[in-house]
Amino acid sequence: LARNPGEAEFHQAVTEVFESLGPVHDRHPELLEAAILERLCEPERQIIFRVPWTDDSGRVQINRGFRVEFNSALGPYKGGLRFHPSVYLGIVKFLGFEQIFKNALTGMPIGGGKGGSDFDPRGRSDAEVMRFCQSFMTELYRHIGEYTDVPAGDIGVGGREIGYLFGQYKRITNRYESGVLTGKGMSWGGSLVRPEATGFGTVIFTQEMLKTRGSSFDGQRVVVSGSGNVAINAIAKAQTLGASVVACSDSSGYIVDEAGIDVALLREVKEVERGRLKDYAVRRPGVSYVEAGSVWDVDATVALPCATQNELDGDAAARLVRNGLVAIGEGANMPSTRDAVSVFQDAGVLFGPGKAANAGGVATSALEMQQNASRDSWSFEHTEQRLTEIMVGIHHRCASTADEYGEPGNYVLGANIGGFVKVADAMLAQGLI
Ligand code: NDP
């Protein structure tokens, strides 16, 4: 920790993984001898760069860009780019570190990495976002590639941004290298189901947890945080499975829609108009909008945090548990604080950690890479079927690992050990690198 001062989120993510790994070292002392843990915590490469661009008024703006190439034991670095004012090295490293284990759990041949910038796309015109993305890629292009490092989207980076980034990569390199980025548009190398995959996958994973208690999403009262890519698609999938999703949020407030959220209207407001949740409430009778406040004040039997890290603390967790929560599936990365995770686990709530529950996005990115490599494009049904199999497989891997290590139902332990063992074995086999 002393080597990485001031990187609170990175410390949190590392501590959580390390706390699960005691039993692995008892069984496999060779991993300790090979300093696998120390090597895992040190990224293979970290790139930090200046991103200059001009805004619509002609003023020069400077942002900071990051790409942390964490671990390539299983395949090329793979992980999203986040554009949000809170981005700094500690956030990128926590996300990259989590990504190593998440990608291992998918069973696909992908290593772990993450990147982004402290650029805030909110309130920026399309032209400003394009100029920023072009400048960002003008440095990033030399570090990435189909066989090296394959970025994708995350907070603040969706189809529009991936388009601008891909266009600039193609222009600089003079190569139509589809496999260099994932999350592309359908007509230029994207995969069906990729936009839906993280939210859908989170719900599929949570449904698998519910099944272990003879239950399902049918009839559940669900609360979701966020109203971006992951949240909207989680809401849609949960409702398809018979749940009533009654609340969701953005960083300004939350809505309560007791009739069940109207996904078509939500998509119109957030994806087409790029508006705020407040606009949804204005357009739909009977919906209340609560400025500020916490969406976790709304009672639920299933909670799906899909916004950002550390958005659900111990007090909110205790309130949810008191009000009848039975399951929580993390669509976001590390949305629950360490206190919150303890509260859920002590109360016997089914808890699906992000590195397992939200792996559907990166898994479908790997499916996009497969389609690019074979110059093919699969149907929605086939791709969704693959996603479902992958999520069921991840659930099985976490559950059986937790059983094997004597803690049945502990998905945190199952995910951390399951991901770690796979990466550690590959690192051992590849020598001291
Ligand atoms: P989006 O940018 O599409 O949406 C993010 C949502 O979260 C918005 O509603 C945003 O509100 C809200 N939010 C973001 N930051 C904050 C904050 N500091 N406080 C409160 N609300 C906030 O991002 P995604 O849906 O893609 O990502 C959401 C989460 O899912 C992240 O943790 C991401 O790492 C994780 N994830 C995403 C994957 C993907 O495929 N996209 C894959 C795996 C994980 P507002 O608009 O007001 O900012």
C-alpha cells in the first residue's frame, strides 16, 4: 500500500481480494514463493498522457488520459475507458485490478486493463466530444491493438465515443482493425447484444443466485441505481423476467414509479435525448422525483446497484436488509462499501459481487472480438444464448469454488478464488515476467 499512496479505491479492491485468498495459499504455497500476489498488484504497464483539445468557444482545454495495462497472462489486456471528472490513477487501477479476475471468470482468453480520462462529457456538444476523443486516441493508438490491448466503454463512454475513437484509430494507422475496440456500431463491426450485455448479464447472474433458494425474479420488487447503459438494460431484463422495477437514479436524484418503470420512455429520455431522470418524471403521471437523497431508501426485495463505486454504504445496506432485501447483484464495479458487503453477508442476503455479476459486458466484448476475427456477425438470439451460458457458467464457477473452500453461498470468496487461481496458474506457467 505504501508504494501506491493516495489510491484509496485501489487499496480497497486489493484488500477485498486478498482477504479471500488465505485458503488458497494454505493449499498452494508455490504461489506465495513465486510472489504472485506482489506481481499481480503491479501493473505490467501504466500510461498517463496529456489530452489537449479546443471547446466550442475556441478555448484550449487540457485533460489527463490513462491506460493501465494490468495483466496479460490470459490474453490481450481488455477493459473499458471511463470519462468522468472523478477519474484519477487510483480509480483506473482499481477497475483494472478487478478486471483481471472478472475476465478470468468469463473463461474467455482476455487479460485485464482499464483506462479513461477526467474529461466530463456531460453538457458537451457532439463536436466537443469528437475533438476530445480524437485527441485522446492520438496518443492511445500507439499502445493498443487487436493482439495487445482492446479498450471498450464504461461510464461516459458509449457508442458515440467508441465511434469517434475508432474513426481516429483507423485514420492514424490506415488499418481497418475491427478487433482494436469493442462496443462498436452494428454496421461497422459491433456485436448484437453488446449494448444490453452488462445489464442483462447482471440479472441472469442474480436469477441464478435466486434459483439456489427456489426463487426467481418473478414477482420481485426491484430497485436499481443509475440510469445509464447498465441500469437501463438491467431494468429491461428484470421486467422481462416478471419483476417490478420501481426506482432508479442519476447523480442528481431518483424516481419512484410504482407502476413499474416504462423502459421505452426511459430510453427515449436518457439514450435519445441525453436528458435527466427529472425529465422522465415530468412526462409520466404518478411518478415522484426525489432531488438528491438515496435511491436505497426505497424498499426492495432485490437491489441492483448499477451506477458507480462505493454508492451503497453500511447504513443503506442495513436499511435494505431491515426492509426485506433477499438478493443484490452488482451491475456496477465495487458499488458496495466493505461495510455494506459485511452487512449483506451477515444477514444471509444473496450477494453477487460485480466482478462476477457484471462480467456479461466484457464476455460479450470477447464475443465481438470472435466475430471480428472470423469476419462474421451472429444473430441476436445466438449471441444472447452465448451470454446466458457464460453467466450461468460464471455463477456455477463461483458457487462451486465457494463450496470447495468450505463457504457455500459466499460468492465473494468464490469469485476471488476462482478468478485468482486461473490467472496465477497461467503466470506460473509463463515464468518470471
Ligand atoms: P453510464 O455512463 O452509461 O451510466 C452511469 C450511470 O451512473 C448514470 O446514471 C450516472 O448518472 C450514474 N453515476 C455515475 N457516476 C456517478 C456518481 N459519482 N454518483 C452518482 N451517480 C453516478 O455508465 P455504465 O452504465 O456503462 O456504467 C455503470 C457502472 O457499471 C460502472 O460502475 C461501470 O464500471 C460498470 N460496468 C459497466 C460495463 C459496461 O458494459 N458499460 C461493464 C461492467 C461494469 P449521471 O448521468 O447523473 O452522471
